[in-house]
Amino acid sequence: MNTLTIKKIAGAGAIAALTLALGACSGMTRQDKNTAIGAGAGAVGGAVLTGGSALGTVGGAAVGGVIGHEVGKDRR
């Protein structure tokens, strides 16, 4: 396989994963959505800050998920 074919397959896979992920959010509460968004953003941030380290990505996802969860709480 050449590089262009691999990039096309990877791009199609990313689009499919994004579509499935967005469809899975339809039954989520606001707090659940904020947790998922926080985890995703944290994972990206952790990966960028650590140069793609798996530990940095997982740590960023955990921290982002906790922050998203807390931000999404109903204030009564």
C-alpha cells in the first residue's frame, strides 16, 4: 500500500469513529456530555504537551473528564 491509500483509510476511519461517537451522545445527560468532552479535550491536550506519550494522553483524559464532570454538575 502506498502512503496516500493509508491516509485515505485512516481519514475514513476517523470520520466513522466521530460519527459513531456523536450518535452515542444522544441519550446522555448534560453532565455526561461535559465529562466526555472534557476527557476528549484532556486527552488531546495531554498528548500535545507530552509529545504523544500514552501516559500523558491517559492522564490528560482523566483530568479533563473530572473537570468536565464537575463543570457539568447542576448547581442547586
